[in-house]
Amino acid sequence: MCASLVAQNLEPQVDEYLNAQIKLGRFSGAVLIAKDGKVLLSKGYGMANHELDVPNTPKIKFRLGSVTKQFTSLLIMKLEEEGKLKVTDPVSKFIPDYPRGDEITIHQLLTHTSGIPELLALDGFEDIKRDPLTTKELIDFFKNEPLDFEPGTKYGYSNSGYVLLSYIIELVTGKSYEEFVTETIFIPLGMNDTGMDSQSKVIKNRADGYFPAGEGLINAPFISMTLPAGGGGLYSTVEDMFKWDRSLYTGKLVKKSSLDKIFTPYSDSGKYCYGWIKGEDFGHVCFQHSGGIEGFVCYDKRYVDDDAFIVVLSNYINSPVKDIAKDLAAILFGESYELPQAAAVADVSEDILKSYSGIYEIAPENNLDVTFQNGNLFVAPPGQPPVQIFPETETDFFVKAFKATMTFVTGEDGKVSELILHMGPNDVHAKKIK
């Protein structure tokens, strides 16, 4: 079947599916689906800016978050080809005073096996995230933290490692990360709508990011975009991301041997490669990664044996982009999928709803706050605004904005004792403490 006919059949299904997500408040953004080097669908959905009624289009620019890591890994491979570093080099070769830097290699930074703790989970990060720190200043913030495990012995996702890689790139090249990624990747590929995000720059066609709150939306909280660097600082469009995908089938940026290293899953990190994760959907091998940063989430998938590419960019932090990307792949490959829909809302008395109000402890200093307001129940995840939850039964509730459900549990004394959050593969138990 020719590409135009495939696209004609594809678009109605994608529209139906994404409009169902939009109806639930779970999607706003842009998607692109390509096969055999041809774009089958490139389209925007929802709003890039709700205040000014600016719609999303394929030309709208979204923050990439951790999808940035794909670009950083290729930059490292480029520098290895040029003989300026090796992935076996220790961090101490470039940053002599980095604690235990003689034991941590570039390879371990690339594969999240260094043991360096996750930056976003460190005490004090919330206090500095609005500060315009340089990459060196950010490294000074976390470098003296004890390792989570001995280098090379385990896998532990760490944005800190990719911040270090960004700094090593700057030290080796004598250029800023932004300069080097632009001249090495963006200019050669004609990725004119991709770059380092910045609050101070005027960036045309840039989307605003949003959080669900109450029954609507709020603007995403501020984070200084000097912080993410090569771990999450880029923005792009779906059409520029397609150019990126196409280049990875060629030797235009780096040699095939370097690409092979990038797309090799390393045994010490499970399925993690260099900035990519190897997976499989419906029997089709893919390389993929997610991204998330204040107000934005995204996902890209490369089905290399099928020459297929799917990218989902969203300016709703709650958008289930991983599920969306997989369901779009199901549409592309003719596999089964389900249209998202909310459960029916049950009629539950206000007295029962009020009994669920309180503070539920997930872990020390990590609480869920459940409140009753104007006849409705709301839950506030740690560090996030409250969102409305809806009763499916007297004890089971769902969140329209998130793909999540929760169950309130009553003890033998008839009082509410805990909340069980069902989100992802594992349940989270939160004991009622107040």
C-alpha cells in the first residue's frame, strides 16, 4: 500500500485516539509517525498557549527533557572518533578533583552505572532549581554526595551523570554544550527548530507547559533551564526529531561503529544503551526514551528493523506519552489497542468523602494530602498542586488527568487506615497519619 493511502487510513484512527485522550485532559501536543522514510502523519493537538488561544502544530517547539540524552551520547561518540576522549576514560582525567573520579568512567556515566546519586532526588534541589547555576556550579552542588553503589556494579538512573558528561564535553572542546551540539548535530541536519531552552531568549513558536490542578490547569512551575544541560535542556519539534531519526541510519554525523556502540544494550545496565533504551512492541524491536521536565513530557521510538519512527511531544506534564507512543505504534502496525476512557462516576455520600480527608504518608516527609472541597475530593501529590479524584465505588477512585486509580482502606475499627495508589507496575501504600 502506498504511503498516501496508509496515511489516509492512519489519520482518522490517530485523531479518534488522541481526541479521547484530550477529552480526559491527558494530552496536548504534537505527534509524528513515519515509515520507510516517509511521514505518514505530522499533526498538532490541543493548545500551545491556553491564555492566548495558540494551537499546537508540528512547528511548535517543546522541551525534550531526558530525550536530550540521545544527543549527548552522540556528541561523546564524536569526540571519541576524534581521539579527544575514550569511553573508558575516568572522570578524573577531565575533572581531577571529582571525588572518586578515578573509579568512574565515561561509559558508566552514559549507562547510569556510576553510582552517582540522582540530582533531582537530592535534599536541597528544590531550593536551587530556580537559580541560574552554571554546569560547574551544579556539579559542585552534588559532587560530594556519597555514591549510591560502587561504580559499575548496578544500574541507577542519574541525571547527575549526564550533567557531568555535558561539562566534560565543554572542557574537551573549549566550547559551550550549546555551541558544540549546534555545530555538530543541528546545523548539519538542518534542525533549525531545535536548541537549548532558555528563559531569557525569545524563542518563536515555543509552547508553554502546564500542570493539572483542581478541575483545570495551571502554568508549570519555574525551573532554571541552565540546570538540565545535556541531561534535559533541549527543545525541538516533531519534524526536527524526524530529521534526527533519519540521520541515525547514516554515517553523516558519526561512523557506523559509533552508532553500534550507541545502540548496544550493556549488561551492566540491563536494556540501557547510550542515551537510548532497547525495547520491543508487538514483536518489533525498538530503541526509545522518555523525557520529562516542568510542564513537558515526550517519548520517541525508533523501530529500526521496520524503518518506522514515532515521536510524541506534549506540554501537559500528566500526559501518558509512553502509552500514547505504544498505542500509536499499534495503529501503525495494525495491532489492537484500547481507546482511553474514564470510568463512570459513582454517587458517594459527602460523609464518606469527608472521611477520606487527611494526610497519607508514603515515606517520611513524603505525603499525599487528601482534601474535601465543595462536595469533591482532591489529592495533592508531593510538591504538586491538588487534582480532583472521582469515585468509581465507595472506596475506589480514579484521576481523569492521570492514568491512575486509588483505593481507600478501612481498618477493623471502621476508620480509614491507608490509601493504595495504583499507578504503574507497583502499588504504593500510604498510611493515614492525620
